[in-house]
Amino acid sequence: IAGITQAPTSQILAAGRRMTLRCTQDMRHNAMYWYRQDLGLGLRLIHYSNTAGTTGKGEVPDGYSVSRANTDDFPLTLASAVPSQTSVYFCASSDTPQVPLYGYTFGSGTRLTVV
Amino acid sequence: ILNVEQSPQSLHVQEGDSTNFTCSFPSSNFYALHWYRWETAKSPEALFVMTLNGDEKKKGRISATLNTKEGYSYLYIKGSQPEDSATYLCAPHSGNTPLVFGKGTRLSVIA
């Protein structure tokens, strides 16, 4: 089934540890995004990539890094996790970074708890 | 960062009632307005992408209108059903920058 696969589904992580959240899409979408969902704050953009080989910072990029080596994969890395990074993380993609007529496709999310 | 306002924050309606909510956004540098439906424990799903002033879109009992000059969009649900219970997000789009989502309107439909 075409779509976005995120892994892991959930994770409990000790503070200070490094972690990579994986995101893979099979729709050949050019643009990919990472959002975090926080109670009362909605979805906030962490990083994005308009096309393979390029990345950009969103609203809340500190403590996170991304890479886009190819079209399909867009991993999100927490270099040294802190409790404030406890959240649900959603990866999304769109066929174009401009006006995607069908909107964004979202993955099922990764629930991360930093203790 | 775009300022996107959605109202009301939450809404409870009886099954069969019709309802509507509002999304307000900056009218400058406007490219498109997205609406998403987000059920609890699931992922957001795109409902509509609207680009033109006066645009109206419809999917079943759900419809949306767009006013780009004054910077608002309405989402309407006719004859609400329990399965319509979800959070409805709007997000304006300006050029190559990613979507900035509003905080959503949480709809609960009581049977």
C-alpha cells in the first residue's frame, strides 16, 4: 500500500541518548516534512526538505537534525534527547513543495518519551 | 511564522445537527488553504486544498468555502454523524514554505 512508513511506532528513551526516527515513502514525492504534536500547540514544523539533497529549518529545529540523501527517506535525529522532546512525531510528504493539489500525506506517527 | 486562528477551539453537537467552523489566516502572499481531518489516534488526512477566492469544495456532507481577500475559510458539516468526530485542521500555504497548521477545532458529535 502506497504511503509513508514511520519507525519505531513508539520508544522510551533515556535523556542524553541519541535517536533516529525513520521515515520512508514510496510515492516518489519530492517534498518531505517532520512535525511534532504537542498538547495545546498543535502540529509544529521541525525540519523539511523540498527535494532530495536539500533541507530547511522549521519553527522548532533546535536539538534535531535531518538528512535527505534520496527521494524516499527522511530520517530525523535527536543528537542528545531531552525530556522536552517528549512528543508524537509525524512525518509527511507532498508531490510538490508548492501547492500540492492533494495535500500532504502523513505517516502514522512515532510516540517518543524521553525520561 | 504565519498566524493561523481556528474557532471555536472545540464544539459539541447532537447527531443530525449541521455545524461550521472558521479558519482565519493572513491574506498576503496567499497560495492555497488546506483542510485536514484528524481522528484520535490516527494521522491527519487531507480534505480539501483550495486556491481561488470564492472557491467552494465538497466531499459528501462536508464542504468548505474560501475568501482570500479577507483571509478566512469556513468548513461546514451537514447532518453531523458520530463518525465526524475529529479535530479539523486548517493550514494556509504560501509558496515553497511548508504548511503552518492551526491548532484545530475539536468536534464531538453526540449520538
